[in-house]
Amino acid sequence: MLRLPVVFCTLFFVLSLWGISFAAPKKIPLKILPDSSKVTVKKFDTKALDKLSADKDFDYKGEGVGKPSLWALFWRWLWDAITRLFNRIPFGGQFLEYLVLGISAAFLVYVIFKSLGIDLSRGWRGDAAKANLSYSESLENIHEINFDADIEKAIAQNNYRLAVRLLYLRCLKQLNDKKLIQWQIDKTNTTYLYELTDPQQKQVFGLLTRQFEYVWYGNFAINKQAFASIDLLFQNFKKQLP
């Protein structure tokens, strides 16, 4: 029975400590200290402002945005019309975005293939399209051309562009006869350039190729003197062949 008073005393002591620990904290009044820092009042430099106002470099009054040209207004109207049209179609805006990306990618591929000298139109034009080509742009067989006679005829007619083309085709035949390239009717000039293994031959043939492409595909009109210079380049290249 003596244990019961001890238990009650212990329980009373614990509860007293628990009540003390959760008692409300004593409130401490806040004391606001006055601001004693020194305040420096800054003033505008009127002379500097007047100087900047008089500076012509900071005068933007006469540099308003000009009115757009009629051409710019036309393209803006066309683009707005296309945008409104596709916005009426379900998923039209997304389709227009993919369409623009597709056209941009196709144009990039075209530029790359064009720079490499690859004729993309050969893949889908048929024999009928080839039949409509003139002699100067047909796919000649270098083994069936009488180069000496045809070059002489072109020079007599002052058709120096065609004469340069024949010089280049004869050069291809010479390289093929020397087993330096493997001529095929659908190969490009760039392909023949890569087939050459001799660095000096490749450099000179690259120069001849550029001369031919400038004259033929660039539609550059050349006179007798210019043709004589190009003809000399082809003759010197022939002398370098084994």
C-alpha cells in the first residue's frame, strides 16, 4: 500500500513539469530604434542633362520607322491569308508548320546536291524528256563523237560555248582511255574528280571542270581569245597524262 502514494507523487511531479514546459511564453515588448543614418540628397546635374539633350546622337525624333513597301505588304497579306486558311482546318496550324519545315529541308537538299553537281532531275524524267533535248545538252556518248570535226565546226560557227563543252568531253575520253576514270553516261563531273588519285591531275582537272561549268552552265559568252586560253589549258593537261 505504500507504493500507491509514491505513484501519485511521481505522477503529480511529472504533470507539473509537463505543464511548465507548455506554458505560454512571456511576451517581450518590441522596441523600435530610430534611424540615425545620414541621408545624402542627390540632385540632377542640369548641365549634363542639357548637354545630352543638345547632342544630335541622342535625337531620335527624325528616325521613325518607315512605312513598309508594297512588296512587303503583299507578302504580309499572303502569309496572313495562308495562316487564316490553315487555322480553319483541324490541326491546320501544325500542318502548316510541318509544311514550311518540309519545304525548307527540300530546298536545303537541293542546294547540297546542286553544289555536288548531282542532277536530281535524271531520276524521274523519262526517255521522252531526253528526246526533246538539243544536241548541246543531250547525254552524249564520248565514244561516238568525232571530236576534231565537231570542235572545228563549232569554232567555224563562233559557237565557243559548244566548243568548250566538246573539249571537256574529249578530256573525259582521254582520262577514260588512260584508265584514270571509269566513264559512264550518268556520272557527274564531281564523281570523275574523286576518281582521280594523282593530286596534281586532280587539281588541274578541277580547274578545267570549273572553267567548263562557268562557260556552259553559267551561260557565259566567250570570245575567240578566251576560248584559245581555255583550249591551251586542256592541251597542257593532256601532256601531263601518262
